[in-house]
Amino acid sequence: MKFRNIFWGVILIFLGILFILSNLNMIQFDWYHLWRLWPVVLILWGVSILPAHNLIKMFLTLLVLGGTVYFMVDRTIAWDKGRSFNIEKWEDWDDADNMPVSQSFNIPYDDSVSNAMLELDLAAGSFYIDDSTNNLIDFNKKGDKVKYSYNIKRTDERAVIRIEREENKIITGKSKHSVSLNLNAEPVWDLNLDVGAASLQFDLSDFKIKNLDLDGGAASL
């Protein structure tokens, strides 16, 4: 059987395996992330035109696809461990000057609000959105002595919330604090993100997002 006759079948099987692993929560993968695999397509295309035996081509194809799956699984595990470190590790600090500072606040939800804008002014640190809340916003921070403040402006059916650091001091290097944000799933949201060197892990699949304005510097998104 010619290699080209089974090449696309192998690709479809590979994509099916990725979606199965995603459904089993072993990796983070969806159609949005599919475009990030374009280098793999180039590699496989190169393999397909090599002047080599079909068995060698098949071995190289399976090696590339297997390595891709392994990398995605390993990356997901590393990210989960990193997030656990960000949230929990500071509890073990002994240096009094670097003791973790927790900060939490909640903005109540008024069911008259059908549209909301969240403006985030973020520097270094790790930030997460991955859950909903009955409040308009839940804010929880752990880590170094950075503090955040917020203000809210309400008009008839719209609320505009701005969250930013209180200190004027610029944070350099890797900031040791983690912020978890939960949003109410009822309003239609506009997100305005001014991001410096922060790390953002946002799962917005449960929310209605109308506009997403991202001003990113050396951020990890």
C-alpha cells in the first residue's frame, strides 16, 4: 500500500486521539489550538516527499505524531504543577519580608446588569479565569505584598469594573503572586486587558464575550 494512500488517514486518527485526550482532561486541546500544530504539518509533508522506503516514512510519521502527543500531555502536566505551586507553595515561606499576603473581595451581582466591562491593569504575576460565580466578580489573590484595588461605575444596565495594583512600584522579574478571578455568566462581557509580563490562563468558554481588547507585552497567554 502506498504511503500517500494512508497519510491523511493517519492525520485524522491523530486528531481524533487529541480530541479524545482533551475530553479525558489529559491535555488542553480544541479547534482554537489546532492552528498551533501547523509546524507538525510541515514536518509530515517533508516526510511524505522523502526519497525513502514507505516503512521508513511511516515510522517517522508515527514518531512525529507520538512525540507531539507526548509533548502536549507533558506540557499540560507541567502547567498543572506550576499552577499548584503558584497557589500553594507560598504557604511554606519562612522569610517574614516575603510572607504571602492574601486578598479577597467580591462585587455583588445585580440582575439588572445585562452588560459588564472588566478592565484589568496587570503587571507580573499569574492570573486565572476558570470558573463562574453568583457574584458579579470574585477576586482572590495569594502571594507577595502586591495589593489590588477596584472601582465600579454603574449605569442602567451596564457595569464597568476596573481592577489594578495599588502600588506604584514596578514589579520586575518573576512576581510571586497568583490571582484567581471568577465572573458571573449572565451578563455579556467586554474584557479590556492591559498586560505586562504576566501569565494568563483564561478559560472563557462559559461566558458571553462580546469584545476582547488585549494590549500585551511580554505576556504568556
